[in-house]
Amino acid sequence: MKPSSGKALKSAHDFLGHAEHPLDPFFRPKNIAVIGATENPGSVGRTTLWNLISTPFGGAVFPVNPKRDSVLGIKSYKSVKEIPAEVDLAVIVTQSKLIPGLVAECGEIGVKSAVVISAGFKEAGPEGQELERQLLANARAAGIRIIGPNCLGIMVPPSGVNATFAAGMARTGSVGFLSQSGALCTAVLDWSLKEQVGFSAFMSLGSMSDVGWGDLIYYLGNDPKTRSILIYMESVGDARSFLSAAREVAYTKPIIVIKAGRTAAGSKAAASHTGSMTGSDDVLDIAFQRSGVLRVKNISDLFYMAEVLAKQPRPKGPRLTILTNAGGPGVLAADSLLLGGGELAEISEKTISELSEFLPASWSHGNPIDVIGDAGPERYAKSLEVAAKDPNSDGLLVVLTPQAMTDSTQTAQMLKPYAKLGDKPVIASWMGGVDVAAGEQILNQAGIPTFPYPDTAARMFNYMWRYASNLKALYETPSYAKDGGSVDAAAASAIIQRVRGEGRTILTEFESKDVLAAYGIPTLPSRIASTEDQAADAAESMGYPVVLKLHSLTITHKTDVGGVQLNLKTADAVRGAFRSIRDSVAAKVGLEHFNGVNVQPFAKLDGYEVILGSSIDPQFGPVLLFGMGGQLVEVFKDRALALPPLNSTLARRMMERTKIYTALKGVRGRAPVDLPGLEQLLVAFSRLVVEQPWIKELDINPLMASPERLLALDARVVLHEPDTKEEDLPKPAIRPYPIQYAGQWTMPNGETVTIRPIRPEDEPAMVKFHESLSERTVYQRYLQLLNLSQRTAHDRLTRICYIDYARQMALAVERTDPKTGVAGIIGVGRLQGLVDVPEAEFSIVISDDFQKQGLGSELLNRLISIGKAEGVKVIVADILAENSAMQKISERAGFKLKRDTGEPVVGARLEL
């Protein structure tokens, strides 16, 4: 129902009451109160007030100081309550102990937002933590959003707001800069003024007690003045909010982050291999990749990348062509490229032949393309033109060193026509300082970013293709997982709760494998034996050879205590192995840790041992691990990490980041393992981790992978401590598939359809669905005509199917054709805007063949129920005036409609 045209919708929107975004008062305040304003020279209160009155933002500034009648010549007020006008932003620069009460006063007069610059909160110890708790409680009770405390403040150059104690005002531009460090903000501000870099927002977040990364990323993502978002990060804060907002925004605007604290001070011993092999910084890297965020290591790279991505297209791959007039700089660039994971483009024979026609005979005949030191502007331009046409190249770097015969300015002038080469970025390194400054300026103005050194330029190219690769991976269409009917989550939960009821945190191998089996992960049959005779009887019934493993309620690493005996072929061997395990455990840790043995068939498979695990990261919750398994897992540490939930594509990308994956694909004549099956096993494992939150650590090591089968040979599950409250259990940083919103519905003709949240795997079905829509239905849904190629474009449909369930919900109606048995989608209902504002907007579209059968009403009623469950206060829609059917459906569901003669749409509004 949401129109995308620019038609006049004012009256409908007035009726709908589209809510102001809660962060709007920070960016476009009407009036500002400065609580703690003072005239003391050099004070924060004086500087902040002076900055606000020195840079007009179109509103009034009200100083608040109980001891003065005026501050800097402006009438002052004893309390914020005395201010005679409406205040929507308060800037607080007074003693920390007073601030919770001041925030409560702001709430009484309807202040909507506050920047708390003052320090003395959680960074100051327990007393400060309590002050911050009170501050946040009072703010939430009053509906006030808080930036800070302990921050520099905020600048919004386009609107003229300078609510900081910085020494100057940032230039207006297109970069949104967010930082937790106030000191870094001032340094960046000084640098930006010198380099003439402008900002759409320049904000210091401080402690992030309330407004965090996710809030501001999402806001700036919708801000037309912001083209890129740069972040200096010290802590992640609300990981789910950050990843949710970043993933949605990164596809259209670069998000570039530098994170302080890359190294860990140390790690505690863990009960599983996984726990000892994951580090928070590694997890942060994969979290950034999962959300399309580009991470850089140097502050200068933040701004370099913002410039590059603003001026040049994203490369399709890692292959770079280097043109240079000197061998040394070309080699430096090549080294930097290769060490950073990029590739030197292989110059085709055709390109070599064309270059040889006009380059000196001594040219390099390879990549880097050395055009020789006497190269003039025409030679440079012609070489670039030819090299750019090579299909083996994904991007070009032009390096110039100022030699006696070099004309750096004219060369730059000749390269201007090549600033836009379609999907191949062009970057440059003009070496030489003042001598090449004019040429650099020409290139920069033409849209070709320049760098002082070629190795820096090559590093930027590596960032570019990685960023492009991450974005592409965000919206790859996965294959459907196999039927999940074999999953018995309740059975797994029952095992876990029984163990918790016994006061244990470690499941036995037998119990652990039962949990895996409940999720369809294949394991060997096993029997517990507490005596030699029981062990022998179990072995006889299974058939030889067998394996005996320690069965213990306390020991997790069985091999450390001699708890494994392999390839036992007789009853006597089984009895001897039983005694050997018992005696070894008794000698090493005590007989009380011996609870019998686990008898299993000896699976001699010609395959590879891999590990699959999960542990808890303090910032991002459950983290998955895949890699080379076996006894030397912690020696080789060949592993890749991922955040759950996974789909088949994400599972495959995870495997591809390991060395063992090369072997799994088949090497030296060996057949590949069942990679599609392994993908689905990882997906099932991911689901287990998400659905069983009491699991703290989980290992399958080894998981034997062969062409014939996949088999979990050993497993270990560790639970959270018994005194952990359920609400305190770590949650996945990415919201999992909301299975609770799936169900069936019977149509009037008796046919049953499934209504469920949409999935990334639905893209092929959505193509067919859009092919089934008439032009009339399309126009009623989008208020404009979209041709078939527009409706079924991959970029569009993947973003429709691959949604963030924390920010929107889309229900697909799935019907199985009774003639063909093929499942397809016949309708979609969407609820957009589940966060940030208290209202959401619905839209519904039904395939023409299934209209007027009650599907629209059913979808809308389900969307209303979801809105209530997700905390939405108001649901709205803009409905085409001629779409009387949807208007009737909305009215039956309780919506109030606003119709105005001559308006193209009807406004619909429902307060929940």
C-alpha cells in the first residue's frame, strides 16, 4: 500500500500522524537548554554555550544556572521548569550527582532529548554506576533519549547545531562521524578543517547509556545528507541493534569502522576446544562481515575509504592492475596488495600485444605494467585505456614518480577521461609532495582518489574488494534446507533440563549425542555399561570391532585420563579395556569420576576429522566454529567463526574460510565429501544452538566427514551455571527465524496453506509470484507501474526476502499446487518499522488468482497480532483511493480511514 511516487499525500499523512523520529531533536532542535551554563573562563559550560550561540541553528538557546540572572549576556533561568518556551533538547554540563534529578525535571516539561556531557558515571566506579542507572531510569520514564554521558557532545553542521565544548565547528559535508572518544573527536576535527573534509553529523557518544551505534546508524542511513558513516568504536554496546542497523544501511551507504582494543589481555581456560579457540576480536571481524561493515586498522584509512567509496565503484574481485613509471614503487604496491589478500591481475596476451605496439621494448611485459621512466602523459593515458579493457582486471592503480622528464600535472589532466570506467575503480598514487600537488588536485576533482604512497593505495584496493565481497555475501540466495521434520527440540530441551535438575553443568557423551540426534545430526549407536559384563554384552549385540569411552558425569576430555580404547575385537579385549579405563581414571583423578563406559561400534571411515562447536562471546552471544578437528585441533587452529543463525550459503562461506575445506572438496584423486550434506548439518547445528539457550559450550570433535556419510564420533555439551536466570542467558546477536509466527490456514475452498515469515531461500518462488501479478495488482501495491524485469531483479528480491526480523516482518503465503506438488507463494504481507518509532506500516499483495478468498484479511489480522507482540503502538498504511477492497479489509480489521476528495491515497490508522 505504500506509494513510492512523489504525489501530494499531505492530508493523508496528517491524519496518519506519522511520528517524529525520536532522534530528530538531536539533529534538528527547535530550542535548546544548556543546564550548567556558566561564564567561568575555560569551563565546559561556557564553551558549550558559546558554541551554540555562535553557530545559528534557527532556534533559541536558554542557559540554566540557579546562581545567575544572565550568562554571556543571555537571560538565565534558575531551573529548566522556568523556561517560557518548549524545549526539545537539553545539553547538561553540571555535577554528575545532580543529573538524574535534572533529567526528571526535563521530563516534567516535555523535553524530548538530552546530551549529557558531564563525566562521573559508570567509568567512576560503583557510585557512578548507580548514578547512571538512575539517570537512565528517569530518562526512560519520561521518554527522553540520551546521548552520553561522558562525551564531547554533538555537532550537526547542516543544521548549525554545535552542542560541544570543542574549539571549533566542523565543515558541512556528507560524512557521518561517530566516536566514543571525545579526545579523538577533537583531533579528527582539527585534521578535517585542515583537509577540508565536511560532515553531515559529528557526534561523540561517550558511555552510550541509551543512544547507541544502532540508533545512529539507522538514522544516518535514512538521512539524505549522509553518504558514508565512519565510526571510532571502543565497545559494541547493544550487538543486536548494531548488526541489525548496519546490515540494513551498509548496502546503500558505506559503514567504515576502526575498533580500539584489538588484542585480548588473555583468555580463561574453557571446558571445550571451541571456548579456547575463539577470541572477541575475531568474533568482531566476522560480525562486521555478516553485516557488511568495513573494518580498517588506521584512522587515516577511515577517511581514505570514505573518499574512495564515494568516488569510485566497488570492484567485482581482488585482481588489481598496476601501472607505474618506476619499478620499485610498483613492487611495493604489489607486495602490499598480495600480503593483504589481493591478487595481481594476469595480463592477457591480447593486452600485452596492444601495449607492445606503443610502449618501449623494455617495458615489463607483465603486471605491474612498467611504462618506463620517460613516460609522457599520452603514454600513461594510452596504457591506462588498454589495461582497463582487460577482462582479467577488477581495478587499476596508476603510480607516478616525478622524474626529470615527468609532467605530473599534464599526466593527471590526460587521465581525467578515465575517472569512470564502469565497474572498475581507478585510484592513483602521485609520489613527490609539492611537485605533484597540482596533479593530485586535478585527479581528486575528477573523481580519481590519490594517495601519497603506492602501498597505501594497494591497501585501499584490498579494503574495497573485501567490502564489495561482504556486501555481495549479504544477499546471496541460499538453497532450501532439507525438511526440518526430524528436529525434536522438545526432546533436546528435556535432556538439558533433566541434567540441570541434577545440578550438573556437563552432559555425558551419551546425553550430548542424544541432544545432537534430536536435531538430526547423525551419531553412532551407543550403550552405557557400568560393569565388564555389561560392556561385553553390549559389544556382542553391536558386533565387533567396538570402541569403549569413559562415561563420566564430571570429566569432559576423556583422552586426558586414558578414557578411550579403540578397535576392540573380542569380549576379552572389551573387559580388559573396561578395567584399563577404570584404573587409569582412578589413578589420575579418582575413582569417583568413573561412572562406567560408553560402548559404540568402531567406525573406521576413510574421511576427514573436522570440529563443529559453539561458545559464548561476551559481546555477541553464541558463536559457531568450524575447522580441522581431532586431537591436534588446538595446535593447528584451522578454524572459521560465524554468528548464528546460518543458512546454506552462510554455512558454505564459513567452511570456505578454512584450509581443511580444500581437502573436503577432494584432493589428489580423492572424492569430495558430501558438502551439501555438511552445509545442512551446520544449519541444523546452528538451529540447535539458537533454540537451546542453556547450552554454554558445545563441541562435536571429531565429526567424521567422508563421501559416504557424516558422523559425529564424539560430542561434549556444557551448560550455563544452575543459578543463571533465564532472562540473563546470552541471546544471538542476530535475531533468528521467528518460527512462532508460522502457522496454517484453511481457505474457503478447503485448501490448506502455510503462512510463515519469509526466508532468503524464497527468492526463486518470489520471482514466480511476481510473474503472476497483473499490472493492476502491481499498481495498487506500489502506486506505480513496475515492469517484470524491475519486479524480479535479483538485488530487489533478495532484499525483500532477506529481511532483518528485528526491523520488519514479512509473511509469505505458501501453497502446494495439488496437480504438480510444487510449493509456491501466492501472497505476501509486510509490517515495516518495528523499531525506532512507535508505529509500523503494513502492505499486502495477493496473486490475482487467489484474490477475494479471505487471504488479505487473514494476513492483515496476523500482522496486527505480530505488531502487538513486537510492541508496536500504531499501524498505518497509505491505500490507493481506487483500491476499495483493501479499504474494506482495513475497516473490518478496525482501522480508521481518512478519505479526501482528489487525493490519490486513503490514509489508514489503527491504534493497538
